[in-house]
Amino acid sequence: MAVRRISQADEMVVRQKAKKVRDFAPSLKALGDDMVETMRAAPGIGLAAPQIGVPLRVIVVELPQVEGEEDPQRGKLFVICNPEVVKSWGEEEGDEGCLSLPGYVGEVKRASRVTVKGQDLKGKKIRVKAQGLLARALQHEIDHLNGMLFTARLESIDKLRRLEKAEGETELAI
Ligand code: CO
């Protein structure tokens, strides 16, 4: 496993559509491991393969445990190949940042609950039901696979602002 360099917003690889995973070879497991390690080291709560320079449809998401919070979605690692939102409900606006655009956050509207289907690293079908921050992170990562950054979803550029250190960047870096 290795921590990889994170591609930035001005790099081609994060601006293009990633390819579907068709070959569930052992090398895919190595990619997943590197993505998890890179996400945790950043630190961030999600990462898409194009962000480490690999144009494949693979995402990882993990919300850290928070003392006193009983959210069962926390502390669980999700590694999903070919993820797709198959159902979504509601809408909520919330702050979001991106590991490919450090130092900025913006208010983005997302579905409040989603069902995502995809495959694990061995090609087995999986389905994830998510709400709140987990739902937001999944939607953010799937956008990355389509070459889209959260800045493209802002209502206006006024919704983008510089992050102040006190705001707790870790929970927003996706
Ligand atoms: Co991002």
C-alpha cells in the first residue's frame, strides 16, 4: 500500500469521465488499498480513483467515528466499483470541500438520501443505503467519476469561500 499524490482541480484526469471497471484483477485490490490509505492520510472522508491519477470508476468513502455519535454509518469503509445512484430522496444544502481543491468550501445541494449500487473489488454486486453526510460523500465521489467537481454544482460563485482552519476541514474533504 502507498499514499499517492492527489491530483488537483486543474489536472485533466479529474476533469474527464472515468472508465467502467470490467477486469476485477488482483491489481484492482491494490488500487483500492492505495485509495484508502491516501484518503486516510489526507485526511479526508472520500476519494475517487481519478484523484490519484487513475481514470477508473472506483470510489472509497469512510466517515470517521465521532465520540458520542451513534450514527451506524460511521466507522464503516465503503469501496465501490462502478457506483450508480439508483434512488434518491429529498434535498439538502450543506458545506462541501474537495481534496482536489484544498482550502475552499462551498454550499452544495444534494439529495438527502440515496441508494447506490455497484460492485466490490471482486466484482460482487453491492448496494448501499445512505443519508446525510454519507449520502453527500457518495454523490460527490460519483460526480468525480464524471469529471465534475463540486464547484460546478454551486448556485453561484458567491457560495464558494476560503476555508477557515477552525471549521474542521477533515469532515468536508471528499
Ligand atoms: Co472531491
